[in-house]
Amino acid sequence: MDVGDSPLLRFAADLRSLRDKAGGHSYRQLGARAHYSATTLSDAAGGRKLPTLAVTLAYVRACEGDVTEWEDRWRQVAAEVLPSPEAGPEEGHPPYAGLAAYGTEDAEWFFGRDHLLDDLEQRIAHRRFVAVFGASGAGKSSLLRAGLVPRVGGRVVVTSPSESAEPDLDVDLLIVDQFEEVFTLWPDADRRTAYVDALLTARCKVVIGVRADFYGHCAQHPALVEALTDGQLLLGPMGPEELRQVIMQPAVKASCTVETALVSRLIADATGQPGVLPLVSHALLETWRRRRGTTLTLAGYEAAGGIQHAIAQTAERTYTSLERHQRALARQVFLRLTALGDGTEDTKRRLPRAELDHDVDVDVVLDRLAHARLLTLDRDSVEIAHEALIRSWPRLRGWLAEDREGLRTMRRLTEAAATWESLGRDPDALYRGSRLDTAVEWTQRDGVRTSAQERDFLAESLQARDRERLQAHRHTRRLRQLVALLAVLLVLAGTAVVLAITSQKEAAAGWKSSAAWYVANQSQGLRSSDPQLADQLAIAAHDLNPNDETRNGVLSAHASSELNVAGRAAFASAQALSDPDLQRDPDRKTPVHVLGPADETVTSIAVDEEGRAFTTTLVDGAAKIWDVTDVTAEVLRTFDFPVDRIAFDPARARTLVTVSDTAAVAVWDWSDPANPVEAARLPGHARPVVGVVYSPDGEVVVTFDAMGVVRLWDVSEPKRPDPVTEVDTGQDVTAAALSHDRRTLALGSAKGEVRLYDVTDRGEPVELWSGKAHRGAIQALGFHRSGDALATVGTQDKVALWDVSDLRRPVERGRINGLTEGVYAVGFGSTATNVVTSKSNGTVRSWEFDFATAVREMCDAVTTHITREEWQQYVGAVGALEYRRPCG
């Protein structure tokens, strides 16, 4: 409303301007100067009524204004706005309630709902539980309070969930108004259920008033649904005749008349409109205030803004009449008084008076808003007069839409601060972590005002966080001091350890040399009687102490018996280290498998399923395909580009994957081993790929790069590989394996950790477990066909077997010490306890984790191949004396 609308408003606006020019002092400061209360001075500049001359002059003196000028000004305004002595009282009791609902004390002014009250009385007479549903603004509260209560006898109590969490059931009739507050104000489902059950099991009759848009919420309680089956009354819009009674009867009772044109206009504007009754009542109240004598006129109705704009005009006029800092307070009050809807309309919220600061300006704002019938005040709480204000005032709707997430933050902060206070300021109830950061960030926004309780709550939360950080810092400093002390002790102990290790290595080297010599002699002695055992002993001797003598033993073993794929690879490994002249002598009768010059270092080997061919990659990037169907290894193909890693399809020997130093990963058609054809590329590798493996069925290829990014590719169609999923581990991945059902991915890291992932969902792999498996880097991983067992190999320590039947809680089933250096693959034998490893020198080892089976096989070897005494001598030489007792 423009300040020029009336002399009184212009006078009030000029008083506020005088205060601004004087430096914008607070009303407390002005009160100290003028010797009047801050509330009195604030009312003087509010424009609601003309202050006394004494108050006006005291206000002007406090602002250092011209007293004479303002005294003349006051007298001019007083002559215009003050009634003459004959005028009588300004107004009697208003015949209309405005935005507020009719209470039990307003029963004489309540009209238009007689037939609904008759229906409701009949339902109450025959049922113990009745619900009245209606849209916001349909008149539910007025019907129950001003209509039903006067009609029924006995002890009647009217309450609402916000007024009492435990309803008084020792009455004849309990009326629960605004029942929807059970859902808007109580987030605790158990509390809601207990309240509903108390109403349904009460001995007294119960009537509840519920907003229609919360009908679905009532369906969440089966017992309430059953009670409402035949016990509900729907309150719809008023008809023309009912509206005529609402308009005419209160005016007649107040000895007023209503113009016929106004009646027709109101009926036309309101008929059939849901939730319009508060707007009608407010428009009539504003029209009554603008009456001509005792007549309510159409002109007064239009001046008030009509049904659609009367409430907005009143709210806007009241808001703009406040001073600037009071407007900010009013905004915070309205935001706190509104409960945000979640799929429903925003609703009003009863606000405990303690949630607002005890401040003179706050009191002034509340008083102004209550006088305008926008708020309802009682001793302990504040409430919006009607939810129609939320729908009809554009400014309030704009505030609510501006930052709804911020308002939710405010509501959570308010509830947390209240809980903290109710628990005696328990430190455990303070905010921490992200909740504290979010709340603090919200309080720093422009226009945000918190209550004293909320400010204390946040201040205590920040202090608690600072104390925890200081304590953590002190703890870290102590740990650093301890680490420094331990480092000194480790340096002192290191020297002794180095000396001990050196001595141990020298002793171990001597033992290995002696054991290898003994085992080699045993092999030669058994060559004629048991060639198979002699071959095994020859390989064992070479494993213990590789040298010229043990290497010759392996060559002799190959010359006298047929080796399998693993044996040929061991032979080839040993032959590659022999005299270069031997490689160039085609007339020698000893079979020769030469993989290349003696100074070539093999970086990876891949063998096809049938053992007829394998590939090697060298340290300089050269890659070769070898044919080993004959005794002599023959190069079928040499790749004409650098190759770092290579892998065979393990199931069908149909495809081959190569990795070059440019991070290019290629899929090759392996149908013709002598002439593989590039079928496709696996794109998207931005960093060097350090490893590639196949799934057991050859359908999926797993690649991992130097930054720990693991990718799965479907290569069932080699010419059209399809990305399956991607896992960014953030670690240095050194090994990978995919289960036979391709649902579980195992990854090993350079730190000895193993991680398990569920890759069933292509879009979102899920990490199931991670744990430390070995001291050194993981070299190889392998799943058993059943998927219940996983074998892991470390660079420094052991071969381990894990029970992974529960992928989220793997259990270690066994661990065997052994020489694992150079192992590049691990798998399973005939059982889930028989683990097989392959080394880069071509040898294969079988590790039996079932102790009984291992002992039985060793005992079988004793009785089958050599005498008990010879066996005991052999196991004593190789350090397996622990098996002597089980063998008898």
C-alpha cells in the first residue's frame, strides 16, 4: 500500500524517515533517550493508530528533529483522523472471523452448515469413530468447533496433534482438529502409530478433522482404514443458499445490511470454489471495515480487493508498513510457520514461542501481524491464521519457492537444537561432519536469521569439532614421535638383522648345494629302475640349485623319457641357458628346444589349451609364436611391432590378445597359428596397459592399466568386441581373474591386497571385499570352477587358498610356503584343494591344501617307487621331515 493512501500512514512514514536520517538507531536506543519503551516508539511509527502528542514529541527529540514543526504536523493529522466527540465507538464486535476459524465462543456467528451438522450428529450417534474430510479452507475447523460443540452435550474436548501428543480420552467426545499434523509434524512413524492406535481404542467417541489431500496418508494405517470404511463425512464447497446465509445472517445479527449487488457478486465469486471460505470471511471483514454507515457495499468489497486479493492486500499492506529490519523478521517468522509439503501442499505449522528470540522487534512484528488477523497468538505458540494465506499471498509463495532446500535445513536445525536442549545439552546430540557444514553454510546466507537456541547449538557444535580436531592433532603428533623413536630402534636393530640374514643366506646356499647334489645322485641311481621318479628328482635338483651339473641332469631326463607340456617347457628353459655352440650344432643327438639366444629375457608366456603352440614376449618388445608339436621348437610367426603382453583364449584356442607399448590392445583370429589375423582393437586405453587375462570360457577379456583402471570386454564375437564394465581401483593392479560364471572379478595389487567385485551389473560394479593377502605384490589369481575357492600367489611369501562361498567374508583355508618368484599363472587341479602354479621357466607345481590327501600321496610314492629308507633319506635332504611320521 502506498504511504500516500492516508494522512496517518504518511505521518508514520515520515517518523521512520526521521529515524533513518538520525542514524538508524534501534528502538532500544531511542527508548533510552526518549524515556519511553521501545514498543511504544515502534507503535508510534507503525501507522496503525495516531500516537499521543507526548509520545510523538519524545520520538522527535530522540531523533533531534524540529519539535515545533512536528507538533503542528501532529495537530493537522489529528484533526483529520480522530473522530468527533459525538462519533461514538469506532466499531463493535466484527460479525465475520476473517482468516481465523470460528471457535466455540463464536457459535452465535456461525451459519450455513445446518444440514451437514445434522448428518454429522447422526453418524456420531451410531458410530464411535467419525472423520470429517475437506479441502483446506472448506470450513472443517469452524464446523467442528463453532457448529458441532454447541450441539452435543456432556464433556467435550477439542484438541489437535500440535497441542497435545497424548489426547485426553477421559471425556464423552474427543474432537481432534487438523489431524494431518500427525503426518506433517511427527517424522517418527512409531509416534504416529501410537497416537492413531490411542484414538482407535479409546472408550469415548472420537471425531477427527482431516485435510482431503492427506486421505492417502491415512491409508498407511490398516486399522484406521477399517474405522473409516463407513465413518467419514466429506465437506464440499458451499452452495448458493449456504453462502447467502454465511453473508447475510452475521450482518443481520450485527444490525447491519448487505447490498443485494454485493450478495450476488460474492455468491458468483465463491460458488463451487474449494477452500474459499476463509477468503470469503476475510473479504467480508474488510468490507465491513469499509462499510457506509451500517451497510456493507459492493464498492467497499471492491476496494478491499475482493475474494482473490483481499488477503494478499492485507498481508502486503501490513508487511510494507513495517520497518526494514522488521520486514526481515517477518519473513523469518512466516518461513518458520510454514511446513513444506512433500508431494502435498505447504501447510501451516504451530510454532513454539520459545523458538523465536525474546526481542522487542519480534514482539512488535507478531503484534502487528496478529492485529491484521494474519497470525494467531496464544501464551506459548504462534500460528498462521489460515493456510489460505500461504496460497494467496504472492510474496510468501515467492519466499517458499526461493530456497526450499535451505528451508528444510532450517527445519532440521530447529528440531536438532530443540532435541539438544531437551536432553540437557548433551554433547552427543550436537551436529558433526557434513550436517554441521551444511547448517553453518546456510546460516551465512543473506537474510537468514537463527534463534538464540539454534545459535547456541551451532556454537557448541563448532567448539566440539575444534576440540576433536585438536585432540586428533595431539594424537597424531604423539604417533609421529613414537614412529621416530621406532625408526631409531629399527636402524639399530637393522644392522643385527642384516648380519643374521647374511649368515642365514650363506647357510641356506650351502644346504641347497648339498641337497641338490644328494638328490641328483639319487636321480642317477634310480634311472634304470624307476625313470619316472628319476625325472622328478632331476627337476627337483635343478630347482634347488640351478647349475651346469643339474642342467645336464634335466637334459638327460628329457633324452630318456617323453615329457609333457610342462616338462618340455622346463627342458626348454634349461636348454636356453646351455652352451651357445650346442644350439648351433644340428648334428647333436640330444633333442634341442631353443627359444632364442641365451641373452633374451622372456617377459610373458602364453600356452594354448592343447599345448601345441605358445607365444613369448621379450624385454625389448619382440613377440614370437612357437610351434611345439615336434621336439624342436619352431618359430611360426614374429610380430612386426613391439608387444608387451600376450594372452591365449584358454577354452577354444580361437583368439589371441596382444598389448603394445602404445596402449593398443588387439584381438587376433588364431584359426591359423602361423598367420594370425587382427580382428579388432579394444579402444579407450589412455594409459599403458600392464596386464591382460581371459575369462575361463574365453568369452571375456580383462585389461588393466598403469593407473589401476580395469576394463572388461566381451570378445565372443572377436570382430565386434563390446565393453562390459569398468572399475577404477586407484591402485597399482598386478593381477586379475574372472570367475567361471563371469559374475565375480578378483584383482591383486602391488601392496599385496586382493579385492573382489560383483560385475553382474555392467553400469555399476560393486566392491564386495578387500583385504591384505600377501606381504608382497600379488602375482597371480585363479578361481575354482565352482566359484567357492580362490587361489592367490605373492611375490615374496606363499600360495594361499581362500573360501569365497560368501564373497563379502572370504576365509583363508590354508597357506603353503614355497618359491613363488616368477609365477605368472595359478589354477586348480581335480579338486578345490589342489592348486597348480606355472612359472616363467616353464615348470608347473601342484600344491595340495588337503593335508590328508598330501600325506596319502606321499605314502603311495614311498610304497610304489622306492623303499621306506630311501624315501626318508630323500625327504630329509629336501627339508620335508615333517611328513615322516604320517608315513609310518
